[in-house]
Amino acid sequence: MTIKTIVFPSSANPPTYGHLDVLVRLTKLFDKVIWAIADNTHKTYLFNLEQRLKLARLSLEDIKLKGVEVMKVEGSVAHMAVSVGAMALARSLRGAEDYALEKELAFGNSLIAPELETIIVMSRPQFSAMSSSLARELFSLKMPLKEFVTPSVEKEMKKIIDS
């Protein structure tokens, strides 16, 4: 029997309940889910890659989600997905503003790895306005993040910044 594997790439800067909701839903559809934490040269990060990997693992532990492996991506997400035997990449749409970028990414990934499908997972309404950017903004204002990130993630974010 073939193991159905999907890769969900994100920067997870920080990982939010929106990310976790997508991952929970993917574990119901696929045998193996890989949460690929990536560096995007077009983004500025509050947390470095190793810190984001740790935050992602803490968030999974907090919600006791099994069946998700956290991996770092170096280079192309599509190449990484093929190398781990994935059949698809998962992307999430919060709203119409995300569509153009996701369409462009799906096209680019299809040129790199034509055998990969891109699966779009629509955000649930309660997560459609949630973003890592907003969580970082609130964090910079020293606002509580309980609506955005798990308790261990918020605690670790404070620890990282205070060190």
C-alpha cells in the first residue's frame, strides 16, 4: 500500500492556530503530513529558522497532534516534497487576497515538479483574519496572543526575545 504524503510549507513566523487547523484537517486526509518550515528570501523574519522549527514542534505538542513531522526546507519546496515521496503540496487560502499568490506558486511548483498536485485548503471563518504578521504586530505591542498561538509558543516567543 502506498503511503499518501502531503507537504504543508509555511514560514511559521510564528505558527498560529490557523496553521494548526490546516494540519489537523490534513491528518484526516493523508497518511503522513510534513510541515515544511521554510525561509523565503522575500520575507523578514522575527525568528530564525531553528527557532521557528522549535515553535512549530511546541505548537503540535500543545494540541497533542500526532502524524505531523516538522522539517526544515532548504531550497525548493517542490524538490523537497518530491524527495520525501509526497504526492501533493497543501496551501491555505484565507481569502481572495491570497488567491493570486497561491495560483502563481502552484504554477511555479508544477514546472519544477509536474508530478506534484497542489491542494488548496480554505481557512475556516474563525481563522480567516489570522496571520503570523498580525500575531507579530500584537506581540511587539506586548499584547496577549492566546487567540493566535498556543501557550507554549507564546512562552517561547517571550523567552527568545528576552534573551
